[in-house]
Amino acid sequence: MTNLTTVASDVLLAGLRAAGEETRLRILALLGAGDLTVSDLTEILGQSQPRISRHLKLLHEAELVERYREGTYVFYALARQGRTARLGSSILALLSPDDAQVERDRARLADVRAARDHAAHNYFRSVAADWDRIRQLHIADGEVETAIRTTLGPDKIGSHLDIGTGTGRLLELLAPQTQHAVGVDLSFDMLAVARANLEQAGHLHVQLRPGDVYALPFDRDTFDVVTIHQVLHYLEEPGRAIAEAARVLAPGGRLLIVDFAPHELEFLRADHAHRRLGFSTEQMAQWLAEIGIHALETLELPTRGDGAGELIVTLWLARTEKKIARNGRKLGVAA
């Protein structure tokens, strides 16, 4: 196990003992594919919730996993910090991806996620025609759009990608200052509404394409500005979507993420297909730092829904490094 931070023998032994049990090893392997709740693991592994909770307690005490709360949900993840944070990933690196049990567990995980994706798809299909009105139940659109324009500034944007574009509102907002823009969404119903909106507005330089947030159909270093507006809270793996967005961002480009700050409005899970109840700036900065982006600006916009309780919309603006030419000058794409 190379590149491990050295630790005392008792700490190392505690970590190895915690991982050295079949169910706990299976849990580590599943967490290697993304953050999960006790309910997720109970459904996938077919074991009781108290038993899964005991295994997670041992893994947490050994600092192999970390936990964080979102409303009434508690998510577990492979530890990213701590004395044995690298031990879990190193153990998983030794585990054969062709292991029959690992394959069965990951197939079950895929089934669980597919069921949630199907439910979310049905939700978006049912609300596509009325999406802009629904968004305003919790967001003052005018205030958010003004903040987006102010954050990005008035300068021309060479190329813009809007991930999870929905009805295309952000594409329409930035179209006057954009030379070329593309919106991607998995929902064909949303894309149909977006296409009608953009055609009516006369924005012929804007394209729409079906696309997966985890596997965007574009080459690396393609766009000067990438936006993710109120999308991450619907996703199973927000950090993975951010990494994919950064992949297609040109050197010197800007990534603008707009979403909710942490909150406890549980009805948004059941009624509006939210998977995550907002994000902290610390979590956002950690996801970005893991892919090598450290320049981050934050703007918070408190809003109030119609009897829903207070929500805070946060804008995070991240910047990628410009490439360095051989003569020492920085090169980049105008944004």
C-alpha cells in the first residue's frame, strides 16, 4: 500500500479489523461507488437496519467512513480525511472488480438508483410544461437571474454549456452575450419546452441535446462557461457531476453552480424528487478541490417560499487555471 499516511500500529490494526468482515467489506465497496444512506444499504444488502447501522458504526469509529446529515437523512461516504482515510480506498484497490459478490451488490445498487431515476424522470415529465412556475414556489427567479448576470459579468462569452437545462431559461438569459451555447438534459419533455422557448425568442445560435450529467457528449476543454442551475439536489452523485462539468471546461474557464444551501424541508424529497437537501460551501469546495479547482467565490441569496419556510440560494463561481505556455505566459480561452 503505497502513498499511505503513516499511522500508529493500533490505529492501523483497528482499521484492518473493521474492514476485515464480509458485510463491512461489501459496504466499503458500495461506498466506493458513491454516498449512501442506511436505508440504501439495507435495501441493497438485504440485511436489517440495526445490523447495517452496527457495521457502519464500527467503520466510522475506525475512521474508514464519514457521515453527514441532511434533514432526517444520514449519508455515509468513504473517509476523505483522518488518520486512516487512505486505508479504505487502498483496500478497495486490492479487491477484484470481477468479484462475484461485488458484481451482485453493484447490480443491486444500479437497480436502486434506476428506480429513483425513473421516479425523477416521471416527475419531470409531469411538470415540464409548468416547470418555470413551479420553480418560483421557492425561488425569486428575478433576483437569482440578476445575481447570475452580475456574477458572470457583461463581457461576451465564447461558448456556454448549461447542464440540466430544463426549459432553457438560463440559455435564454445569457444568449445575448453568448456566441455559441448548448443545453443538455435527459428529459425529452423538458427539451421540447426549451426548444419552443428558444425558437420563440429567436436564439438560433443555441443548441439543445439530450445528455447525461455524468457522461457529457463533449470533448475535454470545450466550453468557456459551464452552468449547473438547480440540478445537483436531484442527483445521486453531485460530486461526480461537478467533476464531469470541469472536464469539459476550457483552461481559464468558469463553472457557475446555483443551488440551495443546507435546509430541512423534507417535503421536497417526497413532493419534488429532491435527493439532497442543499449543499454547504465547505462541501462544494471539497468536491472542487478533489479535481484541482481551488478558486471559489460564493454569494448567498435568502429567499422565502409560499409557506414553505426559508430557503437560501447559493451561487458558487469556480475558475480553472489557465495553461502555461513555454515562454511562461498564461494561455486561456476568453470568457
